[in-house]
Amino acid sequence: MRKVETYMDRLMADAEFRKRFDEEYQNLCIGEQIARARHYARLTQSALAKRVHTTKSAISRYESAEYSGYSIPLLTRIAKACGADLRIIFVACKHRKNESHFAAAV
């Protein structure tokens, strides 16, 4: 049985779209991880902001999918403030036949 090609399959076949999609998805995942760690630590955005020496609006920005200015020191401070460890892994992913790329996962 053949897989039916979806609209998303056609979009993802375009290299430029795929690149932008992967970047946005990664930002979404990082923001979600920050929010999850904060919730697990039972911290409000204000409480986390105090621990990280920033503002509540900055924490809100970091948890947003639109933010892309993450740095390792920033993520480390947030992780420590939430009682967590920061781990970064590189995951091989295959976009097209015979072409392997590496994407960072945080």
C-alpha cells in the first residue's frame, strides 16, 4: 500500500521551507522545555525571573516559540534555577534519501 502524499509532505520537500520549519520547531521545543521545568519546580514566571536575575517578561519571551536568542549560559541559569540539569544532544536526522543532517535537541 502506497502512502498518500499530504500537503505537509509537499511543503517539507522544499528545502527552504524545511529549514525554516525545523528552526521554528526547535525554538518551540526549547520554550516548552523551559516552561515544563518551571512548572515542575512549581515556580511562577516572576519567581523564576528573580532566581535568574531577569524580568517576568523576559521569562515569558524565553518560553515563546518566537524567541531564538538562547545562549548556553542563559539556559544553564534557567535550568539551575529550576533545580534541573541542562543537557544538549545532537540527533542525526534524515531529510532526503542519502542525505544525513544533524540537528541539535535541547
